[in-house]
Amino acid sequence: MPLAVVLILLVVGSLLFHVLSPWTFTELASNWGMVDVTIDITLVVTGIVFVAVNLFMAFCVIKFRHKKGARANYEPENKKLETWLTVLTAIGVAAMLTPGLFVWAKFVDVPEEAHVVEAVGQQWHWTYRMPGEDGKLGEVDAERISNENPFGMDPDDPNGQDDVLVYNAEIHIPVDRPVKFLLRSKDVLHDFAVAQFRVKMDLVPGMNTFLWLTPTREGRFEILCEELCGVGHHTMRGAVIVDSQEDYDAWLASQSTYSALNSRPPGNAAIGAGQYGVCAACHGQQGEGNVAMNAPKLAGQSAWYLKRQIMNYKNGLRGTHQGDTFGQQMIGMVAALSDEQSVDNVVAHIRTFPDNPPATSIEGDVGAGADEYRVCAYCHGKDGMGVQALNAPRLAGMSDWYLERQLANFRDDVRGSHPQDFYGFQMGLMGQSLFDEQVMKDLVAYINTL
Ligand code: CUA
């Protein structure tokens, strides 16, 4: 009898949970309402079976419970019952599968007018490429992929010259226009998924996959990688921004083509030397850093990272948090660098500085720190010299007090909490286990030995 009660409570509880639960689908933002209908049909079919089977079990438990002297009938075959069960099961399974076939037929039939966006996945971030005015994407080849050519573009392919390259986890698309996402992975399996769009697709190394949709409302929608792709899988986020046509056009106009990126002159260290004057007051004449001024060592840090951080300060992605007292000071300073070219120049100048190891100031348990560092090594490298492809800066031989402070900043969301600072956000997620004061000290003490 208690078992029967449990079964009935299970049924009632499940039904109540389904009706009252606050966890429902996120609001649809694409043309794929059909997917919701398919899921609803599946829920209804499996729900009816679930209720029927469990209530039947409860009924049997009560009706056929042990009674003194009662004996069970032996009935190994019941053709009529078996036929009924087979027919009902077949109808139920068909009802669940058939709508999916209709959805799939539509899913593989991409509207001709769909504009193309290529989303490239790699451990653990997203970049994008769109054809330029010629409407054609240039040839790419995995063998050509390098730090200087992250998309593996063919420099001689005329179709690729006007391709728009988006080195950012955020992509914009216009509302109410079909878009085809071409999907390509550089390393392992990933999966491009936006909950509000309802469609998702795996990225398979060595293969091009795709999905299409028509966004139906404007907004910012998070991309989640939904294929376990390594230690940083949970940090592989991005965003699709659905814009009005006007906003989209403005955004598109601000993006750079492959040929424009290629033809930009490299940073000029001599010009940068003049602009560095304002930095020197805190960071030192040779970028050696000055703890009294809260200015970390710059000498020896990678150019791409220096540039990204300066741009982050310029664009409000860093130094805007109220708790980031020292970051806020940078905002006024970087304003002196008027454009991207002057940032390149000043970075080129910093790269000419001698890379002398700074004085260390943090003490801790180096052995324990080595253990903690293993997770950092996935991105920052075993030697702590940073890995550009993983957006991980150099840690070894840099200011140790600064590393400790930044860890604390990531922990307290003082850094990496801006919605567009995807790499900072990533660090905030990856660093969760490191955010104990002693662990931070041990870790930094270990990095000092690298
Ligand atoms: Cu990429 Cu999970």
C-alpha cells in the first residue's frame, strides 16, 4: 500500500511541477516555433504514457495485493492485449517522430535570400567571418591558421579580400532576415546553441556544418557551446545581437575587412615613444612597473594582450567598475591614445623595452601553488608565457603583486563583469577555485618560479 501511495504522489507531483514550475522555455526569438510544438507533442505523449503506466501500477499494487489463500492466474500469452499494446506504442512513437521530420525538412532547406555568417569555434571562444560585397567567402585552409592568420585565409584568393573578420565573441545580425550560420571548428567538437533561437548544431573538425534561422525580435542572446570540449567548455560563451536594419548597417560599417586588416601599417615604435611619455610616469621609463604607483610591469608582455587591454580601457570594458580604483585611473590616461594606430605605436614602443625580471613580493607554498597552476596551464601555458590563440596573457616574470590583485578583482567581479569582456569573464569562471587568499598567494609564488 505505501508503494501505491508513492506512485500516485509521484504522478500528481510531476503534473503539478509541470504546470506550476517557473522553469519554462525562454521566450522564442526566431522562426522556429515548430521546434517548441514538437517538444510539446513529445511531452504530451510521454506524459500520458507516464501517467497511465504509473496509475496502472498503483492500481495493480492495490488490487492484487497479498491476500491469504489468493492465487495468481497463469496467463503467458494474450494475443489481443499484445496487439493493442503494439498498435498504441507504434502510434505514440510515430506521433513523436513525425513532426520532427517536417521540422528537419525545413531545417535543411535554407532560404535562398539568407545572408551568411561563418562562426568559427575553438577552445574556448568564437570568431566570425562574413562575405563582403561580392557575397562570396574566400578560401580557408586549416594549415594556414596561425596567430597572424587565425581564420586560415588564403591571401591570394580575391574572394576573401572583402571578407569581414570579427575578432570578437559578439556577432550582430539584422532582425527579420534569414541568416545561415556556417559552422567550422579549429580543434575539437563544439556546438553552436542559442536557447532563444531553438536551433543548434555541432561544429565538427574537418567538416562544415550549418544552421539557419530568422530572428524575430531584437535583443542580445547568449551563445553557449553545448558540446563538452575540454576544461574551459563552460566558459565558451558568445553573443548574438539582433539589431534593427539601421543599427546593423552601422555596426557592419565599423567592422574591418581582411584586406583592410592586412594593409594596416604595423605599430611605429619611434612615434610610440612620444606617446609613451604619459605611461612612463607610472609604469616607468622602461615599462618596468612601479608598485608604489600601482602600475604593473609592461616590458615583455605580449603585444596583442597590451593592445587588447588598452582597447578595453578605451571602450569601457575595463576600469569602469566602481571598485576598480586603479583601473579607473587608466581611463583618463588611455584617452591620450586617439586611435587604434596610436595604440599600435605605443605597444610597439613597449615591445622595445628590456625584459628584466621584477622584484618579487609575494610569498607562499610553491608546491601547493604548482598544483593549483595546472588548470591555469591549459591556457597560459606550462611556462606561464601566455598563449595568444587562447587569449591568455603572459604571467611569468611579470609583477606578482599585480597578478594577485587581478585574481582578487576577477573574484569580486571588479574585472571581467562587463558583458562584452568575454575573456575577462572567462577568467572569472576559470578562476573560481583559486579565489581563496592563501591559494592566490601559493599560486603567485609558484608563477614567480617559472
Ligand atoms: Cu566548445 Cu564546449
